[in-house]
Amino acid sequence: MNDHIAGSAARPAGKLGKPLAVFSWELKRSFSLFRRSVRLHQWMKNALIFVPLVLGGKALDPTAWANAALGFLAFGAAASTTYVINDLWDLSDDQKHWSKRTRPLAAGALSIRSALLLALAGLLIAFGLAVCIGTMAVGGLAIYIVLSLGYSFYFKRIPLLDVFVLASLFTLRLGFGIVLVDVRTSPWLLVFSMFAFLSLSAAKRHTEVLRLTEHGVDRIPGRGYFVADAPLLLGLGMAASLGAVLIVVLYLIEDAFHRQFYSNPAFLWAIPPIFFFFLGRIWLLCQRGSLHDDPVAFALRDPISLALGFLTGVAFILGILS
């Protein structure tokens, strides 16, 4: 007995088997690969779905919140599906891009077969959730997917049209939210969204164009932009940002001050300068070359942008409740 125990204790460590910690590490690695492939961080953009719920006066309606939450998940799954399909379609171009070549598919960390399975699963989840909400939700989701895939396959290669389609995809999130919670919202909201996201989409392209010279190339792989297009994108983006601020001012004068929804709409005058500062700062950082490729993703992590968003919310709350 003692000899058997001693022999077991003397057994080489290499024959004891693999440590359990390997499983934990592999699990974390798989989740990280999945998260990067479906771009979970981009789901924050879908928070726009909840905006009509708040502005439409249904902030205390649990049914509206439940529909919006299901819509958020459905839209997230649909968006992730289009991201995976986009990466499959752009595989060769992404492998030549200075930042996109680190994406799981371009880097070879995710197989094409796994990507196809991810896309299929995303579609099933998205439409399964949409069916639980209603036929209008299914239709809205289908429109988004068709337009998003159209962008991936064709529109993003056409200068200027690509930024317009990107702005439309953001505005569709607001439209989807309106359908989900069944509210009447001011058409100014959708017009403002188009101008604001047109500016941010132009900033995304302008940032990529400015980085072309850093990498010794004269055009963006898979896009229709050249280095010489930077001034055009700057002018377009700044004009759209000023247009967005003007739309807010017109909304306040023509709509907000005539609606009973706001008890003290004077507080809303804080919003135009907040948007001016936010969009102006985005373009300032863009010109300095210190902006992330995606200004929306940058804003969701930037403390100053988040603080400005908080102040906007405070202005709305004061306008409604004071």
C-alpha cells in the first residue's frame, strides 16, 4: 500500500493530464472570437430604438418596453448577421486594410464555414424574435437587412451614396422603434437623424481617407474614395452637422413649443449648442487624425461625448417634468 502511494507520488507531472485551466482559457478565447465576429459592441447603436418610446410618452408603459427590448435583441442579431456577411464578402479587401485585417475572418481565426453558420443562426434568431412582436416588426427588420446587404454588396463602393445609405440605416433604427411601440413622433426627429448621421458617416470616411497617406496608398480598398477626396468629405460633413443643428432649432420653434407634451420647453434650448459642440468636436478630432475609424463607436466610449448625451437627457427631462 505504502509502496503504491509512493509510486504514485513519484509519477512524472507530464502524465497527470491536462490542467482544467486550459478549458477556461479556451472558453474565453472562443467567446472573444464570437464577440469580435458579430461585433457585440456595435449593438449599442441599436439603443436608438428606445428613443421614440421616451419621446412618444410611453416611458412608463411596460408593454412598450417589452416590445422595444425584443426589437433591440432582434435588430442586434440582424445587424450581427449583416456584419458577418459583410466580412465574408470583403475578405480579400479586409486582408489588405491596415485595421480590418485583424478581424477574425481576415486574420484566419474564424473559418468561412463557421462564419456562414453564425450568419444563419443570426437570421433565425432575428426573425424568430420579430415574429413574437408582429408582422410590422418582421417587415421593418427585412427592410433593414435588405438595405444593409445592399450596402455591403454594392452601395459602399459608390462615393457619397455610401454615407447616405449609412445615415439611412441609423434612421431606420428610429423608424423601427416607432413601429415597435406604436407612437406618433415628430417627423423632425427622422430629418434630424439623417443630417446628424450623414455628418458622422462622412467623418468615418474622412478619417479613413486621411489615414491613406500614413500607409502609402492612394485609395481605400473596396471603396470609391481617393486621398484627394478629403476636402469634399470635410465640407459635406460640416454642412450636414450644421444642418442637424438647424433642424433642432426649427423643431423647437415649429413643433416643441406648440405641443402639450413639454411643460417647460424653454429648457430644450440647451440642446442645439450641445449638438453643435458634439459634432464640431468630432470633426476637430477627425481633422487632427485622432478619431477612431468609427465616430459612433468612439462617441459611445468617449467621456465628453457621454457627458454631452447626459446633458441632453437632462434638458429633455426638465422640459417634460418642470
